[in-house]
Amino acid sequence: MKKLLIATVIGALSSTLLVTAPSAFAQSSSTATHAKPKAPQPKRLIKRKPNPEKEAKVDPVPEGAEKWSCNEGLSFDMKGDMKRDQIVTVHWGSKNYNLPREATTTGADRFHDAASGMDLVVIPTKAMLFSDKDSSRLADECKTAAMSQGAPAPTQSNAINKAQ
């Protein structure tokens, strides 16, 4: 008896939805065409004065830096000896980034600066440049001129392998 009562209630609700749903849909679609325009975006409360000296600041490429050419026509310049230096300088865009060496267990050379979010990972066949700020790969398949000719990357692990 309870099952019959439940089935009757469900049937009545279903038929009511079938009748009211098309009219409700038609009503919402007609109001959608006459929607109110969006409110303007709120303006910034603190306005910064433009500082042309700071905005136009371009760091020069460090003297003695080596050019690394990457996919999609990108490139960066790096100063420092990855085999021995604890900090290398990477010139990306118009800024210089001092990247300290990070210890790895994979044999790759990794230079990472948490403050700027720049991360350089070098394996024997290529280098990759990352940004922690937006979790993106800035440059990939980066190689020096010597690496393009078939030489391995000048990494610390390659220097250790040659010494053995």
C-alpha cells in the first residue's frame, strides 16, 4: 500500500513538472534577452603615480654571459660556471636574476630563487626556465651553441662524470 502511495505522489509531481517546466523555461529565456547591463567595474582606491625611471629600468646583459637559444625564438643569457658556481645570473626579458644552486637527487643542475620565482633546470641535453609566480614554463629546449653541435650541457654532474 505504501509503495502505491509513493508511486502516485511521484507521478503527480512528474506531471506537474512536465507542465510547468516549459513555461518556466520560456519565461527565463525571454527575460534573458532583456537583461540589465553589467555594473561598471569598481575603480582602484589607491592610484599609483607612474615612475618612468623604475618602469624604464632595463638591466644590461652581464658581461661574459653565454646565450642560450630556446624553442619559439626565445633566449636567455647566463653568466656563471654551472660546474662550480653556487649562484648564476640569468638575464631574462629585461631583468637579471641571481639564482642560487639547489641540491637535487636526479643529477640535474637546478638554480632557483624563491623571491623572484625564477627556476632554471639544466639536464645534459637541454635547459628549461620556469616561473613559480604563475606556474608556467617560460622557455624550453634551451641550448648553447656548443650544445647545438652535440656537446652535453656544462653541468656539475657532467664534470664529475668526466673526472672519473
